[in-house]
Amino acid sequence: MTAGVRRVVSLLRGIHDELLGPLAIQFWASVVLIAIQALWATVVLSALAAFLQGMLDAGKVAAAGELPAVLRPIYDRLAAYSPEERALLGFACTGAAVVAGSLLSTLVSLFTTRFSTRFICQLRAAVFEALLANPMAYHDEQRKGALLQLLVTEVRGCYSAVRVVLFFIVEAFEVAVYLAILATLSLGLTLAVGALGLLFVGQNYWTTRRIKRMSDIALVERERLMATAEERLGAVKLIKLLGLHEASSARLRAANDASEHANLRVANLTQWQQTTTLAASFVCLAGLSLVALREGLLSLAALAVFFYVLASLASAFKGVNQRVNLFATSLPSAERVLAFVRDAARRREADGGAKRDALFQRQIELRDVRLSYGDRAALHGIDLVIERGRTVALVGHSGSGKTSIANLLPRLYPPTSGAIELDGAPIESFDLSWLRSRIGLVNQDSFILNLSIADNIRLARPTATHADVLRAATLANADEFVSQLPSGYDTVVGDRGVKLSGGQRQRLHIAQVFLKDPELLILDEATSALDTESEQSIQRALEQLAAGRTTLVIAHRLSTVRAADLIAVLDGGRVVERGRWAELVSAGGPFARMVAAQDFAGPPPPPPTREA
């Protein structure tokens, strides 16, 4: 078995065992039904065609002994009827066969369409769930356009591969049936046709390998095109502001041209293969026909039947050839989807499964915690205790590791080493969904979906009533602006909340956290991107949200952490200083210098005076 065949067999086994799942039974039921349909179309309709060939002179054809033995008794009976009766009987049998075939075809089409639709929906849902289950480190390394390509285009390609295999099995079965009929008519002529067929198979194998290589290239170019389009569409505002319209369009045109060129190469080679195969087949069959008639291998009537079946065989071979080519173009997509599903199972975030009444009763402790993003170390030996009901602030320059600590608590990233414990229990031992349901995060990137305002707030607790939503919005100081909108809480906010201002989006985000009612609240630069008026309004909402909760505050503006029970100063991924505000200011260390730089204590500078 060649490496290529082993590769295909391994892929098909993987698709059957890992992707079909509960639909495997429907897949094989579809194969059986289509095989029955093929058997009906090949055996019964071929026999009827033979009847019609000899119907007007049935006795002569039967006496010649040139038809299969199973058909001779039927021809003997037909010989007793008049030509008109034989023609009427032939038309009746043909009509009945066509009606029965149509009913069978409808049944098969309905069943296979149902299987195909269920499979692609099941596969796309499985890939999407796997994408969501992948850790943040995976998403950090991927381009969103490539993930969309996987979810849409590659899933469709994998579906095409399964459908190709389904019909390939049936068409291969048809080929076997047709060959059996041909062999009963003339074994020698059938062997000659088979020898020519082997030559075509060899030629198709060589061409298919080239198609596969070109399809791999086309897949890469499509992915690059998707990623380029996604990246540019996500930065439309920046492109307009910087005047990058022409450069962006040129970049997309280049990616589009490369993708088109790769796809055209695949299509041209596929068409060339089909055309040359058809032309060569016609020339070879014409030559065989002349030889068969000159040598007396078959009479003209039997030769007509032979070539009728041979034409059906050629159609079946053409179908097989098309399936092989289509499978070659779908193979990279199917391999990528299968590899992704397998890798996603290995990458899936660890889930301890433990739950309890409260997230913690005493404290959260980080002990000698280290964290790296790939080759870049972000945290070095962090030791930190967050006591229940207290407010702990993390301050430091950009890149000092503040957000990295915040990301560890809801387990968005696993620590490279060290331990994080909730009342002495490892954080990894808890059920992941349960853990995150008890932690609320408010940061500067308030992500709002293209839903109504009420539905956006309700994302934090889908079972919440409208009264619950209204109360959360009121606590977040959002009800005032929502009530002024024409549709109120039914207002659809647009993609990423584009119809709202930054402050309004942030207040909806805070309303979500109010509705969630978490035990641990993380405020990560929640007001840094807002104007002064919006910041003051949201700061009041945040103070109300933090009241009575364990709170972790990350801030550049030190004015927001004056009342913190503990301030930890980070530098280069290490805690270099800790204590309360007054203690740190009086110590004259890094925090005191940061306070002096922001000039909290001194009087406001005098207004500038104009010289006379």
C-alpha cells in the first residue's frame, strides 16, 4: 500500500470514527439505499434496453445465443407475441421501471439530503465548540480570518469529501455490475476494454496527484485571502484616517489574484483530464467496434446492447473520475478539519469538576507564580494574597504584568509554574464554568454583541427577568441614556455596539456584571479610555459594584486606588513593593515616584499669565 493510499485510508477512518459520530448509521444506510437504486438502474433498465433491442425480432436474437442465459427464456416467451404486443409490453415494462426508479430516487434523495444537512450542521457546530474550548494562548497565535476559513470553507470541504466517498462507493458498485453484464455478453471484448481502462486509471492517478498538490496551494491562498480581508475590514476606521484605501485595496487584489490563479490551475487541469479521457475513450471504442464486427465476435444487435451497457459503464467511470478529482480538491480541507478536531481535544482547557457554595471563604493565594506567553516571560515568582472582602490594587507601568495576574484568576491562561489556591484548594480542581460564573471582569474593551440592549445585559444571566435587567442597568447608571432611546431596551446596538458611545458601552458592560453578581470582581483599567465626564459617572457605578465584594483593581490612574486595602507595585513581572497608600508614599520607593509623577498631593499649577 502506497503512502498516498495509506493517507487516504487513515483520513477516511478518522472521519468515520471521529466526525460522523451518531450519523455513521445514517451514512451506511445511505450507501445501502443508493446501492439499491444503482442496482435497479443498472440491472433492470439495462435488461429492458436489451428487450427493446430484440423486441421486434426476439426469436432471432434468442436463437443466436448472444444474450445472457438468464434472458433467453424471456425472449422465448416474447417470440410468441406479435410485434405490436411485444412493443406494447416493452413500453409498459419500461414505464413501470421508470416510475419505480423515480420513486426510489426520490426516497434516496430525501434520505441522503437529510444525512448531508445533519452532517454539515453537526460538523460546523463541533468545530465552533472546539474553537471556543481552545485556550486563549491558541487564539493569540491565530488570525481570525484563518479561523473563519476553517469554520466555513474547510468544513464545507470536509463535507464534500464525505459526500464524494458516499457516491464513490455507489458508482464503484455500478461499475462492478456493468462489468458483470459486459462479461456475460463478450468476455474477450470486455477484457480489451478493461486493458484500455487500466491505462486511463494510470493517467488519472498521475493527474490526480498533481491536482492534490495544486489544491494544497489553493487552500493556502484562500486562507491568506480570508485573513487579509478580515484584517482590513476590522481596521476600516484606521484605513480611512491614515488614507490607506489604495494600499489596502492593492493588498487585497494581490491576495485575490493569487487565490484565483491557484483555483484556475486546479480547474484547468481537472477539465483537461476529463476532456482527454473522453476523447481517447471514443477513439479506442470505435476501433474495438470495427474489430468486433469484422471478427464476428458479436452480432450488430448484441453489439448495440454491449455498447449501451458500455456507455453506462463509461458514465459510471466518469462519475468515479469526477469523484476522485473532487476528493483530491477536498482532501486538504478534510485533513485540516480532522487535525484541528484532534488537536482541540488535546488542547482543551483542564476542567477539575469541583464545585462548592462559595468561591472562597478566606483568601486567594498566588504562590511563586510564573507565566510565559510563548517565549516571552510575563510573570516571575509572584506571591500575592487576596483576602475575602478586601480590595487589592495592582499598579505599575505598561507591560509590568498587571493584566497577566488578572487573566490567571478566571484561568484564561494557565500559569507556567507555581500555584494558585482558593482556601488551600488548587484552582485547577474546580469546574471551569462554575469558576468563571463567580468572577466578574470589567475592562476597557467592552465587547457588545449586535443584539438589543436588554439581550446584551442578559448575556450575563440568560434566565434574568426584565425587572432584573432594569435593576442592573439602573445600578450601572445606564438606565438614564437607555430610556431616552426611541426603542429603549429593545434598541439593537449594531456590530460591536457601534451605535453607542464608549461610555454607554462601558455602562452596559458594568450592568452585565451587576446582573452576574460575582463573588470576585476584577476591574482592569475600566475607565482609562473614557472622557472625564463619562469616567466620573462610571467610577460611581464601579464603586457601587465593588461595595462588599472582593475586588482586584488594575489602574494606571492612581487616584482610583487610594482606598485599596493593599497596593501591589509591579515592575518587570515582579512585585517590587506592597502596602497601603500612606505606607508606600512615605517609603519613598517606586510607588512614591509614580505618585509624584502624577502630582496628586501638590496644589494645582497657577494659570499662565500674559506678559504685558
